[in-house]
Amino acid sequence: MEFRGRRDRGLKFIRPYRNIGELNPVEQLKLARHPFEVAQAVIDVYSKQGPESINQVPGEQERLKWVGMYPQRQGGDAFMMRIKIPGGVMTAAQVREVGVAADAYAEGPDDSPVFGNRYADLTTRQDIQLHWIRIADVPRIWQRFWDVGLTTVQACGDSARNVCSCPVSGLDAGEVIDAFGVAGAVSAFFTGNREYANLPRKFKIAVTGCLEDCARVEINDIGLWPAEHDDGSIGFNVLIGGGLSDGERMASDIDVFIRPDQAVELCRGVAQVFGELGNRENRGLARMRYLAQELGPEGFRSALDERTKFTLEPAGRELTNRFRGDHVGVHPQKQPGLFYVGCSVPVGRMHGIELIELARLAETYGDGGVRIGIDQNFIVSGVPEERLDDLLAEPLMGTYSPFPGPFERGVVACTGSEFCRFAVVETKERAVKWARTLDAKLTAHGANGGGEEDAGIIRMHFSGCSASCAQPQIADIGFRGDIAHVGEHIEEAVDIGLGGSLGPDAAFIDWLTGAMPVDKVPDALLRIVTRYQGERRASEPFYLWARRTPDDELVGTLTGSLEPVSS
């Protein structure tokens, strides 16, 4: 691991008070000891003395986030480790190393009835997470990752998280600008930089040159998406202050156009605004979206203009034309004769041995590259047309099909109560079962997907709590973990919402039903999707149908008090 900057300058943005009051406890512990100090302590002390030694240093459990680690809800010697994949771009060697780590070090005490054991999770921010990691194994895992160019630094914590981008940057025939170089440069600036490693809360950045907003820039603290300047040059318009969880907010257009070589300075300037003006007293109001709301687009632009090394130009013509959100399927690249193959991984969970096999396929049939999407899927790049059939015949392509059913393609889930201390329900096993049931019962192609055709997509996103790690507010159908009181006992339940999307039709879902016991959800889904199939207009996506249908009718269909319209 590599860290930059003088230790005495690492917290230069901290002010004792913002308005009236005192720094919240997390801010106080960050001042007492820079979070980066935990890295060497893991190597020198905690890996040798065991997890109990971590608690001997006040606040050290919190500082572990800066090196990509969280204690699992099981406690003891069980940690989640998150690996940053800037822009989602990986080499076969990196994929193989993650697979080896999952298979060798991520073994839990019990097998999941759906997923087995020794697996990795692809996330909605192009990270990869491992579970059941023992503290004694962390230094050797870090070293193996470092040797192939991977890091866990700042995958978590109050700093710039993984920088997201279109997963087929540089490949997609329809993109207007290759954004991966920008995403990589921004990531390199922040990762390991002491001066920008202590912000009021997590800081999320997304940049894309894709026309379909597959990087979901509208729900990021900084979003850069393609635009055309008055002089005809292509760059990015800047969006600020998006986010989900409680108090969801679409990012604001602050009327700024930047050229690719200005992106790092722009992001640095925004981080400075956030670091200086963000709320460090009330952690519940510390996310940048609250600062963006407080200042307003003009106020934020003015604060940013004071802190950047170039003059801000007015926004250009926006080029994003729709929200597709993934790159599943077989697609021609901009490079003649080459294709990329996007494969569906329901809820993002793969065995370590499968990742090792994916690395082999990338080397054997493609250019050795693998891309991780924000939709928890993977892409094999650089496949010559004459090798496509051989690649598609591989068993792994049958497991993670490029031609899935619409529900398996669109299902996303956080880790849920299986590992997370905040989640109140299990998510991944349920979500994948629900998706497969819907594909089997309601789609023309059945549970095995569309053969070699695009069967479309219906997005179902399942978060185990209100933190929205699975991004349910932008889904066709969103689930949020809840608790239902049934008689004299408590059952796991979900709140259900419908009608979310990004892009030109951007809007969050409407939460329609609260605390529906999870055993009632499959029937509710069958009713609502059956009704959609019977009432939809030609080529009408689910979210638009849901928005034009009265809420009371949708609630009646979900709860079973209103019969669905048959097709």
C-alpha cells in the first residue's frame, strides 16, 4: 500500500465547528489518529495478535474502513474485504487473483443452500467483496493484490470511494468519449492521498462517455456525463449532490462543462468544497447531497469556482439519450472484428473457482480483459467474431448467460443480514429465487433466458435496510428490508416501491406498500407483473407503466385486494 502527503497536512480541511456545537464522535477519532495509520497496524500488530487487539486502540474498527474492511455481523475473526476496481476494468491476472483469494481465504462455517461457499460479490460500485476473511490472512492477501495492481485502500470510509465508469469505456461503438482514462486519473489522485482522505462522509464519483448513463451519474456526489461544447468539442457536464439512502436526491446540474484534462482538478475542487463546508457535527446530515441542497446549484458553483485552478465554463449540450443501465449481451466493439460479451450474474455472487475460470476464458477467447458493471455483472472484452461461438459454448457462459431472462438480468441485491450489521432481512438468496420464479412463469423464454435473443429487462433491486446499497429507488421494482408484526410474533418483511429510473425519464420509485412479509412477496410480484403484461403499451417499459397507473390500483394488485388484469 502506498500513501502520499505529509501527516501534518492530512486533515487541513477540518474546522472545529460548522455552526454551533462540536465534532461528532467519528470526526473526533479521525483527528486523534489519521485513518491511514491502521494499515501498518494491521500488518505489524493485529494480524499477529488477533482481532481482539484492534479494540485496544479507540476508534480502530472505524479506521479499518480506509483499508477496505468491515467487521461482519458475526463478529470475532470475520471481516468483509472490499477491492476497488476503478472504472470496472480488470486484467485476467487480477480476476484470477481475486478468485484465488475467494477460494483460499473466504470460506465460511456453513454452506449457503443457494450459493455454497467461498464466493465473491460483485457490487453496484464496480467493487468486489470477499467475506469471512481472517485478520491473520490480510497482509498476504494485500501483498498478492498489490502484485497484480489491485488495492483495497479507500474502498470504504469517509473519502473518495471507487470511481465508477461505463464498463465498456473504449470498447462501445456508440460511446462519444472514452471515459476510462478520466476515471483512472481521478481514482489515482484520491487513492492514498492523505490531504483528501478525511471528508465528512463517503464521497462517490462516476464518469461516463456512454449515451445510456450506465454509470448512474445522477445518484453520485460528482457525476460527469457526456456533453458537447458550443465549439463542437466533447467533454462532460457536471452534476453534483446525488444520492440514495434516507433523503434520496437526484444530482443537480451546476451549469459547468469541463474538458477531460480538467476532470481531476474539478473533482479535487469539489472535494475541497465538501471538506471545508460539509457538516461534521451531525453525521446524519453529513453527506454531500445535503450541502448541495443547502447551497443550491448557483451557490455550489460559486464555492467551487473559488477553489479550482481554471475558470468554470457554462454547461454544454447534454448527450445522454436514455437509461439502459447495463451492457449484457453480445455487442460489436468500435475495434473492427471484435466483440464484447456481457454476462448476467444474478445478484452478483460468483464462486472463487468461477472467477479463476473467467480469467481463463478472457485469455483464451478475448484480449485478456474483464469488465465489472455497476449492475453486478461481468463483461469479456476483445473477442474476435470467429471465436464467439466457442466462447458461448463454454459451461460458464451457460451459468452466467449473455441472454438471460428479464428478471435474472435485472435482479440486484446487497449482502443483507447474512453479513451486514444494519440489514434486517436476508436478501441475495430470496432475490435470485424470486427472479428465477418470475422468469419461469411469466416470460416467453422461461427460466433459461432468451436463447440468443435480447429478452429485455425488468429491474428488481433488494436492499436489506434503508441504506440503499442495492439502489432500490431507481429500480422498476424496489424492495427495502423491514419488520412485520404478525399476530404475536415478528417476521422479515419488505417495503415495495415501483417506477424508478434514471436518464431522460429520471425519477425515484414510489414506495407503495410497507412491511409485507417476505413469504407473501412472490405472489405479489406475479400479480403486478401479470397486470403489467396485460396493460402495457407497445414497447412500454415497466417503470412508465407503473407511473401512469394510479397508486391505489397498484397497491390493490400488490396486496391482492384487486384482481390483476389478465393478458
